[in-house]
Amino acid sequence: MEQVKTINSGILIKYLRDYFAGIADHHDGDEYFCGQVLIRLLPMSDHVHGTIALPRTEIVFSGMADDVERQMYLYRMAFLSAGG
């Protein structure tokens, strides 16, 4: 079954681009093709808290449900930080 899921990321987009370019079969701009999953990076305006600007990017995963879940899991594991 086809599925579309999103993650709102606070990771700098240059790191997201590097990560997805490294795992993609091929890519075109901010669209990355990993097997049967299309991953799109949609830059958003920074979220500002006083003098601190937090980057935001919407990551959209589209494809078969199992494949989407796997790519989302791999993304989370790549950027998960235990204790900072």
C-alpha cells in the first residue's frame, strides 16, 4: 500500500542533503530516490526563539508502507544522538 509520511527536521539542510545523497540510488535537486522510496526535502523558514534561529526542513517520504518505514527508521538512527 502506498504511503506518504513526513518528518519536520531541525537538522541543517546541508547535512540532510549529504546523508540522502550518500544513500540514494540517484537524485535530482532535493528529490532522492532510495529503492522504491521518493524522499523530498522541503526547506522551511527558521523557527526563531529570541536570538536563536532553529533550522527546519520537512522531509517527505513516499512509497510502499514497509519501505517508507524502513527509510524513516534509518534516517532517525543516522541522526539520533544519545545524550547530546
